Amino acid sequence: MLCASRIPGAHGLPPLSVQRLSDRAHVFVDGEPVGVLERDAADVLEAVAVTGAHARLQLLGESMGGVDHGAGLGELRDSPDHG
């Protein structure tokens, strides 16, 4: 899934983190890759410079095959209970 937003420029972005991230998100500013955030890591993407009047922030969510039903909803498929 791709989520996008226009953000004001002429300054750096504050550190970026995503709550309830399913698996992984690739982060782009104006189409350029600036980092990757992952679910199980305490990742925070440090400030990224925005030099123009605005920039386009994009998060491309990547699904890595978690369980999508029942009691194991959201768990990884290779977990002991859902092998």
C-alpha cells in the first residue's frame, strides 16, 4: 500500500516513526528513497532535509506474509504456533 502526503519545506523533517506498522515501510521524499522502517525494530527515521517550498512524503508498505485470520492475526507465518 502506498500512502502519500505533502509536507511543508524549507526545513528538516522531524524524526519519523510509524505506529502499528504491519511489516515494513519504504520511505521516499520527492521520489527519492530516504530509509526503511520495520515493525519489530524501534526504528526512527532521522530528519531529512526539505529544500523547496514543499515535498511529497511517501510510505510504501510491504507485507511480509503474516497470518491474516484467527487467533494468530498479525503473527509471522513461521512462528511455532502457525508453522
